Amino acid sequence: METFRADPFMTGPGGRRVLRSFSLEERDRRYARVRELMASEGLDAILAPGGDGAEPQAPSRYLCQVGGVQAGAWVVFPASGEPAVVFSSERHMRMWTDNLAWPTETVWGEASALVPERVKALGLAGARIGVAGMASVRRAEGVIPYETWSRITRALPKASFVAAEEVLDRARVVKGAEEVAVLEAVTRANEDAIAKMMETARPGVEEAAVWVEMNDVLVRHTAEYPSRLSLGSNDRRANAGNAAALPIGLEDGGVVSQEIAASLQGYQAQSNHSILVGLAGSANADAYREAMTVAVDVFQALVAWVKPGKTVGELLEEYARLGEEAGADVGGVMMHTNGLAGDRPRVGVGPNAHSREWVIEQGWTFTIKTGLAMRSTGAYAQVGDPVTVEAGGARRLGRRKLEPFVTG
């Protein structure tokens, strides 16, 4: 399999090696989009808190680039003027400002004091202010500490606060060229990890040993901890491992599915490729090959189907139709977001499918993930790869050959 290793760093002014940073042009592109959406909602400013985990950081990191395992930073983002970024410590602030092209207006200290201070300095003490992370955060009922929020609202008694997750979700779904380039590098890392899995997964080897080898590949590509690496061996579903390295022996004839997502500049993109552990004549080999072939065929058909102007709901309906035609039950998250981990839409078929009315636009970048079980045999297989939507349709970011693989 062809592999490609991106440089996880870049050369800054004076030839100094620094962390990768988006350009001022990309900053201006996303700021303009956010402010256009703010205007439609009548917002004078947005407050975006820095979360402690990857997904809750997405709104803040989109506006300031700051985040990761060391936590993010608060952003006070006005409808016009320079945003302010509030770090929790001077050490934290210095590390990021030494490496990034932006943000430029930064302070450090207690967010509960500095956030309202900045709002007042902007003349927005009585404004309508959107808040990200107050509610509707995936896997969390808000990410702002109670005491922090109490102090901010007491300091701004004349301001009105409304949830702003939708504004930033809508902004992030359209990716710029620089973001797509980062996601292409992430995909290369994922595919190198898939190649390592194909090389190391053998009967009797523990799932944890394969996980460690794949994790090493992902980190070496990007110099960041992966956003997601979950294995499901012995016919378990890909998320069964819950991103942990588990001491489970791989069985001859068992299928290994996975959720693989390297992280670069905080951006992730998921790849999936079910394989059969064992020999060509192993039990279940023929059933696996049939299921995997159908999963690939459905994936390819969906890539060809996606065009700007079609809706998320129509994409889900097409997925269900293709599965029905192939005699398979489809499920799970079929449209998996790529970006700062929490980007929407992240949705699968079923009565609870959300965002169905969202219209696919040029610049959308997401993983199409087809997971299906054949009704005739019960065999399950999954394939997934990131795509980016261009004027003429979807372009696949992966390069590996999509086909059944038996470890041998």
C-alpha cells in the first residue's frame, strides 16, 4: 500500500520550526463565515469555552486554534473587531503564541473575570451574546463549570445569553482548502495504520498488540495522540474496544473492524476497513468476502451519488435503498464528521436521524462509512473513507485499494 507521511510541523519566520498553523487567509475565511451566521441570528458576540476533552473544544479551537490534551482556551468573539483568547496560565499562553500565526490578542488568568472584562471593553455589556458549550454538546450536558458561569453572568447582568452551538456547527461544516489538506494528511496516516494492521493481525496475537503498533504509526505521522483508535476483533463491532488496547486473542476466521482517526492540528478524519484474520480457507472467509464486497460497492455508489444541493436525509435514504437491494441490514453512523472531532452532521439511518434537512455544499468533508450485515449469512463488514465535496461531486481522500483482505 502506498503511504505518505506529512510533516507534523512547519517552518516559521526566521527558519524556526514551529507547530502547524492555519494562515491568516484561512482565519479570515472562517471568521467571515461565522460573522455572517451570527448576523442571521442577531448575535453581537459569541463566547466559546475551552473544554478539557477533544470534542468539547471544537467551537473554541475553531476560533483560536488552541486545544489538545492540555485543554483549550476561552474565546470572546465579537461581531466586529479583534477576538480575545483567554488562557488559564502564562505557560499555556506562551507555548501557543510562540507557535501559531494567530490569535494575536491573548491574556491569561481566571476566565470568570477576564471574559466579562473583555465583553465590557468591547461595549457589549448589554448585548445579545451567543454561548457555545452551554448545552447540546455531544456526550455532555454543557461544558462550562457552574461557578464560572455564575460569575460571568453576575458580572454581565444586562447581557442576554443564548445557545450558539448551531452557529458554529454550521460554520465548521464547510471546510476551506487548508482544512481539507490537513484532513488528507490525516487520511494518509490512517491508511498507514491500516497497512500495519494488515501486517500484524494474525491468529493468537492479542488485539492490544495490534492496537499499539497502529497507535505508534498514527503518532509518528502527526506528533499528536489519535482522536480515535478502537478495534473490534472476533466479529465484534468497531467501537467495541472503546478506544482501549484490550488483551483479547485474535481468533482464526474472525473479522476485525475498526474506527481509526489520526489527529493533526486537532483535526480528525475516520477510516475503516474490516479484515479477516486467518487463511484463505478459514471459516467464514467466503461470507466475509461477500459482505466486504457489498460494503465496498455501496460505499462507491454513495461517493458517486453525493453532489452539492442534495440533503443529508436523501443520502441516508439512498444508503438504506442500496443496502436493501444488496440483501443487507445497514446501521451505525454512516455520515461521520471530519474536522475538530465534534463537527456535524454525524448521523446514521433510523427514526432518530437528525440534520436531515441540511443541504450538502461544496467544501463539506466527511467520512462515508458503510457497515452492513448480510441477511443470508449474518456476516458483517465495514468500509469507510473521508470524502470532500467539490463542484462536480465527492472526491475520495483515501488511496488504498478497497477490497476484502485476508491476513494469510
